Amino acid sequence: MTKNMIRKKKLKTKNPNAQRGKRPPNKKPQKKFRGRIKHKPESKEETKKARPLPETVVGIVTKERFGWSLKLTDRRDKTDYLIRGPAKAKEMAGTLVAAKLLKSTKKGREEVEITHDLGKPDDPRNISLIAIHGNDVPYLFPKEVIEEAENLKKENKWDSRLRGNDSEGTKSKTKPVTPAKAGAPFNVSTKNQTDLRDIPFVTIDGPDSQDFDDAVFAEKDGKGWHVMIAIADVAHYVRAGGALDREAYLRGNSTYFPDRVVPMLPETLSNDLCSLRPNEDRACMAVHIWLNAAGEMKRWKFVRGVMKSKARLTYEQVQAAKDGDPDETTKPLIKDVIEPLYGAYACLTKARLKRGTLELDLPERKVEIAKNGTVKSISVRERLDSHRLIEELMIAANVAAAAQLEGKSGTCLYRVHDKPTEMKLDGLRDFLDTIGISLVPARQLHPRLLTQILENVAGSDHAQIVNEVVLRAQTKATYTPDNIGHFGLALAKYAHFTSPIRRYADLIVHRGLIRACKLGDDGLTDHDSEKLEEIGEHISATERRSATAEREATDRFTALFLENRVGNVFTGRVSGVARFGLFVRLDETGADGIVPFHSLPRDYYELNEKLQALVGQRKGKSYQLAQPVKVRLDETDRLTGGMRFTILENEEKTDKKDTKKKSPQGKRPPCARRKRSLK
């Protein structure tokens, strides 16, 4: 046997792949670290769902070497879209447009067709339109919907034969409803009506509100309280299967932007017929609730009838009156209306504290728009006791609605909020461990325990970060006929009943109550009863769509507000950490922006998911969620809402020799040197 034969035999024995020049399977070459930390999800639960593609995209018509393309306003969509119809694109060069996605492609490129000309990109009045079109929010009412709403306004019929009946089907002691005054845009045609016009209801809303869908009243009842919450009777006007109903279902809810509102119902209804305007007869669904001294609901009763609001008040007016500074409107209402409302609120607060709800302390931005569409100011929305008063009364009404439907018919569209998932709780527990706070096992978790943690860290350096992390651990609230309770509010049963003008879920609950309590022939249909699960899924999706659109519009208005302050220095807090850098939220305006790796002080950073921080491996400098930082604003983009910051170091300059030290891999990873575009 020759030497060559022996050598080949050894190679074949030790490694059969060696003859073909291949490495052994168990000796794969190690990939060099390139500055990005890869993370494989440990479970299906951890894998994020792909973002659904919109039907419409928004961008600026731009000429490229390969043809006309759309420069998108969505930072998340990196697709390069080719515009079909070069002649039309040429005419609209530099214009902001909405375009429809096409299924066909040309040379591997995704194509779009221009559908709407939105005007000049620098017009601030287009900012909300970008969010509307980019999220497929329906904003134009079809002709048949407008006609149906106008016909309702033209009708002026009132059946004087109506007698009041309560929710138990017995005759009410109240007097018969009398005919409305001539010219009143009102038509009540149901058979069970209660006259509530002598009760001094008031509406309490924001100063810019037009759709008043709830009015409140309270009075002392022994050691407890009797409260009444009257809600606009939208079901009386919007009948199941009609054009108004189909459009309301499609929209799911109203969408609120800083400069406009996209209503669920036409203004003829939302701001007129259904709105509980002062000193005008209005159809309503009302609930009586009797509370004991501990704030617990002893009993309740739903009625349907007509009411007349005594005053339209704002949160600020009511709070000022309670604090001893009434105006002409609130002064005569203090004793009989405002003080009893605060008394009932204090009683309900006892019950809230006893059951232990989740109380997050997170500021909300308020964007004030000038007449020319520019941003006048951005501030943190003030939280008053008057806000909390209305919230507690609405929660009580919602609980009563869910309990009534569950007891009468067993059919209800609940508003549910599930417990945090095991994966999110593990992440929250790991983070709390780093600051010396322990969290109970998942099976023992109660919202009261989370609130206690937030109360213990209130006022400390960790307060903001703990609120942020607890919020991110929560699941999304949804609508479903399967009741699992509401974790955040610590309630066994809960439904949305108090805002039928702006939420389709509330309209469904109203129809359910009408049917269950025999308050008319316009209650929930058998068809809708069978489709409650489908309805719940749909309106949960429209709610998420509106929330995304509202957030994007606010971000773009904020970028517009700050574009003349590029180069200025601001204080803020880290609002997010990622493998490519940081997100920072400014203290002054609540604006969010990115700090890419190249803008961080020079170091080699690693993402510590347990600490929610980027940690420098060479100098030990770290940036943790909610950590105070000082940043310079480098760039803003009003079309995308993006902002880019640079972290400013407050520490002394390090020795020159130290700054030249190389990272463990010998150089900064390439991804840390690349700029992250705002587009």
C-alpha cells in the first residue's frame, strides 16, 4: 500500500467531508460580532406579529433615475414604491399624495397608484391627513349616510301617548312625556319613556368638546348616595342595518387629532341631535345607582326617556368652583349639584381603594393648534379631581350595564383586560430585581400589588422607569362576549356604555340593554347577537388603528413645533433602549426621538435586557430606561414625526490615551458608526 493510499484512508476514516474540502459539521466558523445583538424568541408568545400592510400609503412624488417614486412619510415602511402613470406623477412632482397599493409589480418593484392630492408638504394642515390616509381611517361620509342623518333632523314627531316605564317593565310614577316644542330636532318613538327633565343634570367635558354624550347628577341617600348617569340615546337614531349603522361599524370609533376630529357619526348627530346640549330636550338612556357608605353598588335601574341638561360645564370650571372660586355659571350649582357630585366621588373612591386598581402615573401631551394650523404650544395635560370624578361615575355606570346584561340575558360585549403574560411578568420581575423590588408569582398577582410598588417608588429616581416598565408589561384591553374581567380596574365584569356617540361598542351595549330591559323595539338583533365575537374583534382593531393614527399625528405636530429649535439643548429621559441606540423623551414637550449609536459617547455598548439598559464595556457608562439625560436636537422631520438627538456628556473629559483604547473586538462595530435615518 502506497503512502498516498494510506493518507486517503486516514482522511476517509477521520472526516469523510475532508476529501471534498468541507469542514466537519461540528466545527462551523464563528461569525464575527458586528455590533448587533441577535435575540431568538424562546416561545411563540414572544414572537411579534408582522405589522399588517395598509391599503394606502402617503408620500411625496419624487423623480428618481429609474422613474417616478413615492418618498414615504412612514418611518416604518422602507419599501421603494414605483408610481404607475408617469404623466400624472410628473404633473404632481413634489406634491404630498395618498396612493393605493397595487398587487401587480414591475421589474420586481412594488407599484402604487395616486388617489388623493393632499397639497404642499410644508402645509401644517396636512399633518393629520397623513395619519388619516396612512392608517386607512375612513374620514368622508358616503352620500347615503349624510342623507339619512339629515332626514332624522327634518323629522319632528313626538308621540304624546307615551308613558314612562322603568327597566323592570312596571309603570313609572313619573308624569307622561309631553309634546316637544315646535322646531325641536327630536323624535322619540319608543313605547317606554321616563320624563327626566326635572332632574338637574349637568355635562362636564373639556373646553373644546362638542359631542356631549353623558350628563351626571348625585344626591344624598341616607348614609350612601343616589347617582344618575344619563347617556345620549344613540340607538334611537342609529338603527341596526341602516346606512348610519354600517358606517359607524366601519369606523368603530371617533378618532381625535390635535386639529380635528374624525367622528364615528355625522355632525348632525354627534354634535346636534344626540349631543346633550344645555337647555334642550334630548333622548337618553339613564341609570340610577344606589351606593352604600363604602361606595359599593347596592342596586341599579335602567330607564329610557328624555332629559334636559341644566348647564354645560368644563373640568376646570367645576374644579375651580369646588376650590372656592365659582363663576356665574357654577355659583348657583355649587350646593345642589357640584358638592353632591364630589360627595359621591369620594364615596366611590373608597370602593376603588378597597378593591385595589392599577394606578399608573404617566403624563399625557396636550397639543394646542393655532388658526393657521401651526402649533401654538405643547404641554402636559393637567389631571384634576373633576376628571377623576367623571371617570368614577362612568366606571360605575359601565359596571352596572355589564351586570344588568349578564343577569338579564347573558349576552354582553364586555370590555376585558387580561393579566400580564408569563413572559412579560418575567421581564418585569427581572427588572424590579435590579432595583431591589420583588414581585409575587404570577398566580398571586393582583393590580393592588403593582400599585403598591408604584406608591413605594413615588418621588424617587426610579419612579418614572417603574411606571414605564409596569405599563409595558400590561396586555391590551379588548372587546369580547367572553368575560374574563378587567385586570387593571380589578373588576369582575365591565362593559362600555357611556360613550355611544364615539364608540360602536357602547351602541351595541345600549341595544343589548333595550332588548334585555324591554325598553323598545330597537334593541339588539338576533343577527348581531350571533356576531358579537366578530364585532368585538373588528372594533378592537379599529381602536388600535385610531390610537396609532392619533399618536403619529401628535408626533408630527411635535416635530413641527420643534423644527425651529434644532441645535437647542433639552433635558429628557431615556424612553427606550434598543440594539441600534436609545429613544429619548423630552421633559418639556414629551417629544420622542432617537439617539443612534454614533451619537452616543464613544464606547462599545451592549444591550442588557434585564436592566433595560445599554452598557458601555470600556468606560462602564450606561443608559437605562427612564434615566435623566441632556440632549441636543440635531434634526426634525414634520412629515415622518422623527427627531434625532445627540447625548451630551456631563462628565469630565477622559485622558487622551484612554479615549484611544480599542474595544474588545479591536474597533467600534460598523453599525455603531452608521447614521440612522429619520425616514
